Amino acid sequence: MQVNPSDDKGYRNNSKVIFGWAMYDWANSAYITIFGAIVAAFFASEIMTNDTHWGLSAEALWSIFIGLGSIVLLLAMPILGAIADYTNGKRRFLRNFAIVGALFTMLISLVPGGQVSLFLFVLVVSQFGFVAANVFYDGYLPEIASDDTIDQVSSKGFALGYLGGGIYLAFALVLILTSSDQASAIRIAIFGSGVWWLLFSVVSLVRLPSDSAILKKKSLREYTSIGFSRTMATTRKLREFPQLLRFIVAFVIYNSGTGTVIAVSGVYAIETLELDVTMVAMAFLIVQFVAFFGAFLLGALARRIGPKTAVMMTLVVWVGVAVGAYFLPVGASLGFLGLAGVIGFVLGGVQALSRSLYGTMIPEEASAEFFGFYSVFSKMSGFGPLIFGIVAAVSGSGRAAILSVALFFIVGLILLARVDIDEARASRDRWDFATTDG
């Protein structure tokens, strides 16, 4: 039964609502794991039937396209968030974009080999659905959790996501390993991730607070105008809140590193380390299950030493991961799996704690708008894969490209160290939205 919102946010810290919210992470994480573990390798081994396309290798083309596609999404995300705040439509937008993302994920599996352009188009639409839905999913976080529980709630979402994604990836890996037709098994696994996403989204949606009445019906053009005006006004106001702005810049930079590792590790393993799709899938399976425990353990550590310090510790480990990947020799399957274990431990923590830190520094009455910004910041991290692809294309080496990723973590760590979290949280009460509603 759907939960109805109330003026006093009676569903805050409600265990059923929190479980329903976290289950959306479980639902869409099948897509995340398949995207990194199988789709990237599937593109390099099955869709790219020639050594190059448009003069680029699979490794360079995948990285550049993912980066450019992420940058294209920059304009849409904050506008969607602002419109959702104005219309009180988080649940409706979440549902619609989840459906689009899931359906186009299923279509990925149907693209024939050699159809590179078609494959990339279908892929970017599925990515758009995924990212857009997450704007509204993340926007619920400040509403369903209080400052003293938001770290744990955010970590729970990521932990359930890693568990769900890991379980689905395990099923997919068994299917691939036991099938006499591996190519067909891979396509079935990709199709099934869209089905998983769609079905478990229903489980989440029925437990989330239903939308309030629309404040005032407007045309699409008027909603777009509202989205742009609020976005621009908020952007201008960010200059008056230096600690929040500093965190945003730090997040963009270090998240570029984590996003790059997730996006390119599959093609890096296939092209540079000369491993096979099965080994890549096993590595991602390790990441998923280790990240489940890592999200909880780092969430507990954050309660002792603070979320900022915990994130900084993970960034030091990420530097070691990038350097370690650079030195891995060709065919080093055990070394690749070992790095996967390390990545799994820090991945859940850095994502969950960054999201919850951000949630405690933004005004609740515009949570969807600000998490629209958060998704923009995440998509700005698309510069990471783009830079990876350019370095790989120019140098002719994936190793030089993977080593460049360490710079994102180092610079992000330095900037994060200078953020005053208490001042950023205190500044929430100084936001004024009187001139931003259009």
C-alpha cells in the first residue's frame, strides 16, 4: 500500500518506507553490474566486429562515447529535479524513467553484431533512463531520513543495491559458464537485467510516499522555464556557500575517478590485459558482494571518525588501485580479481557516504532540485572516461590511460580535506527560494 505524505513528514525514519526506497537500488543495480561486467566486454568482443570503428579501438571508442554521453546529460538533470520539486512528482518521474531505462536495456541484447552506431544509441537511452530515475530516487533521501540517520539509510540503499546486483550477476555468470552458446547466454543475461530492474521497481514504488497534488498545472514550456530559472538561480547562489561549493568540486573530481574505473575496467581487461568476458564477470561479482559488506563497514566507521575522514581514507586506497592496475601484466587474472576485492570494499563506502554527506548540506524543500544537481555532478564525472579514452587513443596504450585516473583521486582528496562540513550544514538555513519558483 502506498504511503501518503504529510506536512510533518510522518514517513521520516519509517522502516517500511526506507526499505522500499532501498529496494530501488536493488532493482537498478542489476543494470549497473551488467553494464560494467558484461555490456562493455560484449561491445568489445561481439558488437565491434572489426579492430577499429571510426578509426578508434573498442577501448578508446567505448570510453570516449560514455564520457560524451554523460556530458550531454548535464543539461537535463537539474531541470528534471527542479520540475519534480515544483510539481511534487518524484514518484511519477521515478516510475516513468525506470520503465524507459529498463526497456532499452532489454533492447541492448537484440542489437546484431557489427551495428556499432545502433548499439551506442540504444545504450545511451538506457543510460538516460537510469540517471534520470536516480535524480528522483536520490531526492527522497533527505525526506525519509534525518541528519542522524541519513548516513545509515544511504549506506543501506547502496548495500542492498550491491547485494541485489551481485545476486543477479551470479545468476548471469552461471548461465554463461554452463551454456554451449556463450554469445546467446550473454544476450539473455543483458535482457534479464532489464526485466529484473522493471519488476523490482514495482516492489519499491508501492512503498514510497505517493505524490502530492500538483501545485499548478502548466505547459511543458512553462515547466522548462521554471527548471532553467531555478537551476540558474541556485547556481548563482552556490557562490555564497563556499563550503558546499568546495565539496561539489571535490566530489566531481574524485567521482570522475571512481566512475572511470567502473566504466572502463571491462574493456581494459579485454583489450589490455587480454582476459575474457567470464573473468571480467567474476571480478564484478567479487566487487558486488564485497561492496555489500564494505558499505555497512564504512558506514559504521563513519559514525566513529566522521564521514569526511572515512571518504578521504577510501580515496587513498583508490590511488593504490589505479597504480596497481597499471602494473598488472597481461593475463594476470588473479591480480585482476584481487584488485576487484579492494575496489569492492571502498566503492560502496565512497558512494554512500558522499551521497549522505551531500544530503545533510542541502535544503530539504528543494531536495529533488539539488539531487538533480548531484546527478549533474555525477555526469560531469563523465569527463573521466572521456579523458581515459583520449589518453588511450593518443598513447595507444590503456596502461597510460589507467594511470592517469590516479590524478582524479589525489586532487579530489586535497580539495575534500579543505571542506568544513559543519559550516556547510549550518548554511542550509540561509537558502531563500522566494525568487526561484517561477
